Amino acid sequence: MNLKETVKTAIDGAVGVITLDRPRALNALDKSMCLAIDSALTSWATDESVAAVLIRSSTERAFCAGGDVRQIHDNGLAWKRGQGDGSLGREFFRDEYRMNHKIRSFPKPYIALIDGITMGGGVGLSVHGEYRIATERTLLAMPETGIGLFPDVGTSYVLPRLPGEFGTYLALTGARIKAADALALGLATHFVSANRLDELTTALIGTINVADAVGMIEKTMMQFATDPGTPELIDHRALIDQCFGHNRVEEILAELDRQHSMFAQTAAATIRAMSPTSVKLTLKEMRQGRSLDFSACLRMEYRLSQYLLAGHDFYEGVRAQLVDKDRDPKWYPASLDAVDDNTLDSYFLSPVDGDLTFPA
């Protein structure tokens, strides 16, 4: 599959437009897509005719459902069998995280239309830009603990900085939230009805100019943005802060078990179904991310990705969710108390093949 089939880039007026066009895979990112987006941003950052960037999807079903973990799963299993060098896992995460870094450091306004499913890598494509437009179809989540991974794409920086312990809750449970909650938490910046996205895009392209890109974007958004309705998650703030403020997963679960609400019971059951290694690693990641800058968070995530690719649970999680689809993963270790904390600590060390670096 060539780049033109999955990522389309063009300059329209003073706007660089990126269209994700892999609809059958819900725009799941592969290495080539990351490189195509990175290349466009590199070019447009210094192009004086480009005043802003807009990224969108060609399908209403999804903005981007995440990274193409099936490719990484297959490549890694072949490597474990002695076939090939398993390099895709290194290259994909390296290129994706460099792209995330470029989005956050991009010197011009970056507008993401996060219509439809926006998970994992899709969050990384949107949350680091200034303008994140949600619709009634938006469904946002970081569900990685369910496939033996961890929230990445720079969310180890973003999630710990959400109000209270909402970030910890989202990271451990992989909970899916809609537009109203995404706005309330700051993961989205505006709500626009899905049936007005084409009109919004036309208006943005027609008004954004080099002289006052931000002013034109703000004026246009005032004309299109509406109230997304009442958020649901905010009502659980007190419980989330009380339960998810602990620094051990076992303590979080014990606190949830002491609650009698359906919300708490569901959260506890969800966490217990996830990879024990992943949830413990994710909590450590969230706590460390609080004190790291964005680049350091991406380097930490890269380290974690490389150690987990050499392990068991990622391959089992992808098998259960995406390959066999039996939804019955056999995690190893199978319980939280069997996960060795010293082993987890070693995952935060520099990998054998070196740390993630960012090109100048």
C-alpha cells in the first residue's frame, strides 16, 4: 500500500491539509503513514505560504483508531521464531513518537477534526495540537492496557496533567469518553456538529491567512462551536480522585472495592481484566510522567515499548482482541501480586538498541 492511498496531503489556500485515508482499517497508523505526516509537517513548518495545518479523516467512522498493532504483532512473533530482526517494532514506535513530537512543537496552528473513533495513535495525532474539534460521533480512549501495552504517543505527559486523577482513571481502565467529557477534561477544545464539518473546513480554508491565522481560526470557531451537552464523567470526580490517587494498583482496587457504586465496581472489574503487567507499568508511567517534560515522556514511552515487545502480554493481548478475537487473553504473570516490581523498574532503563532521539 503506497503513501498516497493512506495519507493525502495538499495545500489549500494557506492551509496544509492532511487527510487520513485508510477507511477499512479505521485509519490505523502504520510506519509509512507516520513518515508521510512527519514529512508534510517538516515541509510546512518553514513554508511561508502555509499559515496552519488541518488534519481530518476520509471516513465518518473514525478519525484514527490507533496504531496498526497487528503488523507489529506479526513482525515480532516472526522475530521470536528466529525469522527476521523484529525491527518494525523499533522503527514504528520511533517514527510515531517523532511525529508526535513534531506535532507538539509545530510552529503554526494545528487543527484536528476528531470525528469518530479516536484512540491510541489517533489521540497522539490530535491532542498535542492547539485546536481539537470533537463531534457527537467522537469516541476517545487510550485502551492499551487491554492489549498488553500502555498509554503512549505522549499521553504520559498529557494524562497526568488532567484535572485530579482523571488521567490515571483513563489510563488504567481504557474508558471510552464522548465529546462532552473530552471538552470538560481539555482533551478537546471545541464541539461542532458532524454535519457541519465540511462547512467548517471550507470556512477555515477560506479565511485563514498568513497575516492572522489564529485570529481567523478563533473567529471561525466562534461561529461553528456549540454546546456538546452535559459531561458524564465529571460527576464521578470525587470517587475517581479518592480511588485513583494511590500509588499501587492493589490499593486502587481495594479502594474501589470499598465503594458500592456501579461505576466503581465496573472500573475495578475492568482493571482486573487487563494485563497485570500493563496496569502496574501504566501506573508507574503516569506517576513518572508528572515530573517529566514532553520529550522525556516520549523517551520513557519508547523504552517501555521496546521491553514489552520482547515480552509476552502484547502478543497475547493482540491475539485475543484482534487475531482470534476470543476476548480471553492468558496474561503472564496472571495476577498483580506475581508481577515483579524490580522487573518493571528495569523497563524504564535505556534499551540495548539505544534511546529515542529527535532530529534537529
